[in-house]
Amino acid sequence: MRPADPGTADRPGCPVRHDGTVALHGPQFTEDPAGLYRRMRAEHGPVVPIELEGGVPAWFVGDYREINEVCGDPRVFARAPHRWRHWDRVPEGWSLLPYVAAQPSMGFTEGDEYRTRVEIFADVLGGYDQFELQAHCEQHADRLIDGFATGGEAELIAQYADALPLYVLAQVCGVAPEQTEGLVHDMTGSIGGGDSTAALDRIVRRMHSMVAAKRENPGPDLTSRMLRHQDRVTDEQIAYDMLITMTAGHLTVAHWIGNTMRLMLTDERFAIGLAGGRRSVGQALNEVLWEETPTQNYIGRYATQDVQLGGRLIRAGDMLVLGLAAGNTDPRIRPGSYADSVGNNAFLSFGIGDRGCPHPAPEVAETIARAGIEVLLDRLPDIRLAVPPGELRWIPSVWMRGLTALPVRFSPSYVVGA
């Protein structure tokens, strides 16, 4: 990393900053982001000036080495969004605002505070009983499948993949059973259109209520365990850390389940697995993290000074978007297809460096995703896609990569809870 040479500073109207800007939104991006990432790398290099939805400017970091460079130097590429110099460019109702606006959660902190918060979170999550987690996953999976097993058809995203991680995480975090249905409804509504602001406000209130309830009546859940560190974190911080645990865990795992089921239902290499074996589930989960990773981009690093990165001048206060999916296909670290990556876990899907997804969160996510798919295949062994693969559509999101729907058919099955 080297400071920018003032003599190379770009000027208003420079083609790199304007004519070369790539729109990271719209139908072309939604349907084939991998193709766009390849073209961006070939035509613009590892760091590309982009336009986010609403005409908001940022820099896209799409190569493995440059992503590591950004993540490895929090002094120059910081996390706190108050550093961003383009807040005046944000349009009213900007859909990406929930991912950019500062919150009291650990994800928006820096320095010693961040390290303290992550240390507490890792200790709390690492102490959760993994056998109990597995049991929660299987119980909720069976209950959700019971809701459509006898009908012979289902829409797996709305009826299963979206719901399963929410129910599991609600139980793990300590949400009261009578509050769970309302929370699941609002969590889905906060990202699915409608009055998302009102839904998010209700979620925040529920998190604060949960913290207060656990202070009076603690249990084996994450919130109660967080409260044991009350000399280092406040109730508000705990509430927001539980909120980010649920939102990030929900979206990542839901799309991981959906994308993996899509792969297994459309690729003949996994047909044996669908016929009754489990050998291919882990391989499919791993392949998705390389090829269709749920978190395809991560929004929110801000340059603290003028600096050169990938041959580009990054101005102090500029926003950087980390292209995790693009970095996974960087030919310098993975020249071939997934066949060359079997058993390789060097993907960027959970981030990298000290600001990557805190340990053991990736393992918890995999437990939920794997259990969800294995229970589904056990219960519905002849499950098959109900529409041609070409009719499946992706959500229009710069952040996440997932399907809008996954309709399936199967032989009507028994109900476990009957």
C-alpha cells in the first residue's frame, strides 16, 4: 500500500471516474453478474469505478489480491460510514441504506471497540451446544416440511429456505416462542418490499424487549450469554448484535440453501445424491460458495486518505464495494472451474481478515444449511424441479445472490408431527 501521488490525482471529468463507470444494478447485472465481473476485470482491471442503484458512486474491488489488501489494512480502509463523502448523493428511499447507515452493532465499529465486541461474540457463539443446534435445525425443518409434504408440490424459497434459518436463529438468540411468528413476518417484510422501515423498527423493538426479558429470566441462549459481559457491552449493543446475527444469518443461509438445492436439482452430477445418498450435499454446499455465493458483494469500506489501489486513485472518503463473488473467480487464484476447487475452502464467501464473518459463525451457518437440505432429501427423496431451469429468476440485489422462487414437485409424503 502506498500513499497517492498528488501529481496523478484525477480531475472532474476524467474518463476513469465518469466514462468508465459500470452500473452495478439492472437486469444485466441481476441475470449474469459473473459475466459482468469477467468483463469488468478484462476491460477495467481489479478496481473499477461503479454506479450503485440511484446513481450513487463507489469503487468495485474485484480481484482476490486487492480484496485482501483492503481487508488487511483497516487503518486506510475503515468501516465507519461517517467517513463517506457522498452522503449528499444518496436519494430518498435508497434501498441500500439499511446496509450503509450506521448502527450500534459490532459490524460498524472500529479499532479496540470492534475487537472487544467480536471477541465477546465469538466466545458466546462458540459456547453454544452444537448438538442442540443440530436438533433445533432438524425439528424446525421437519415442522416446515410437514406444512407441504402431503400436497406433492411446494415453493421451496418462501415455504422452506427463507423460513428455516429464521426459526432456528430466533430460538438460538432467545426470542420468546410467542414473539417468533411476528419476528419472522417482519424479518421477511424488512427485505421483501412494502413498509420495510416500519418492519425494521418493530424488529429493533423486539430485540430490546428480548434483552430486557433475558436480563430478568436468563437461559441457555446467545442473548443471556451476552448479558454475562454486561461490564463490556450495553443492552443496546447486545440488542443490535443479536439483530445483525439474525439478519446476516437469515439471508446468507436462506440463499445458501436455495442456491444449493437449485444446483442439486439442475445438475446431473448430483442426481445420485437426490436418489438417497448424502455424499454430495457437502460438495454442493462448497461448490455454491465458489460459483453462486449468497453474499456476492459486501458494501462498506471507506478510504481514510488518498491512496492507490489496483492502479486507481481512491480519494479519502470514497466507498469501496468488495466483490466477493468476483474474487472467487479471480484467475490468479483459481484458473479453472469448480472441478479444480474441490476441497478448497479459500473462497471469500464469508469475507476475509479480521473483519470477516466472526468464528464460529460460518460453521453455524453450514450446520443450518446442511441439516435443512439433508432433512428435505430424507423426507422427499424424489423431489424435482417443477419448471424448466431457464425459468428460475434471481433477486435484483447487489448484495445477495439468491432465487426469487424454487417450485418443486414430489410424491406426497407423511407428516412427522401427525
